[in-house]
Amino acid sequence: MELSVCKVCGEELVGGTYEKFGFCPVCGDILDDIIAKYLELVAKKCSEKEFDEITYEVILRYLDEIVDWVEYFEELDEYSSDQKYYERFRMVLNWLEDRRNKFEDVVTKKFKKCEACGADFSRNCIQIERDGDWIRVYCGSCGFLISKHYSPKVEL
């Protein structure tokens, strides 16, 4: 039997939310962080009536700039809040930047429309709620819980 490995880091695939897309649990958790931030920005833009301005390219560029700044300040302070996390984050981000269609594929398949009412999220707003270490994403039309993302880290 052939061993399945993560498309990003080469580690063994051993489950996780994004295994069917080829992500190991660690890279999948980071992808989940990226998707949560993307969904937050989509909800913010939608509430500001600027719905069409947020694209996959915009979120990847935004996160790339944020990670650059985090790395820069950590070098200045000679301090790393979570160096391994940011190294893996950078690895996932670089992989996604080189394969934007894969990011679009994951987001489209998992977050295209509401399972409850069928609302198309490219036309209808989503709602974001922060609850402690969790980010919950709800359908803006019917209030159905679309996804929840564990996010105890300092916000990017």
C-alpha cells in the first residue's frame, strides 16, 4: 500500500479536516486559520457593501504581508512567539500562492453555499461570531452554522 503524504510538507496523511484535499493535520490546521481569516474578511467586506473586492489573491497577499511583519518584529526582539507555527504557516502560504486554484477549490467546495437554505455565499453575506478561542461562521440568510475554527492565537 502506497503511503499518502501531505502536498505541502511531505508528512504522512493521518486524518484531519482537509485530508481529502491532500493536507496533513498540521498543514490543515493552518489552512483552516487562513480560511477563517478569509471568511472574516469576506463578512467584513460584505457588511461594508464592498462584497466583490475580496479575492483569493487579496487574502493570500494580505496574509503574506502579515507574516512578513510578524517575522520582522520577532527578529528585532530576538523572540519567537511560535516559530514552528510561523514556519509552517509560511510553507502553507507559499504553497497556496503557487497554487491559488487549490485554495479556491477548497473554499469553493467547503464554503460555496449554505447546506440548510442553499444561499450562495458569492451573493449572500455570511456572519462571523468570536467566542473565546473559536470563530463561528454563520449563513447570513438563515443563521445556519457553516463552520467553526479554533483560533487561540493572537489575531493575524
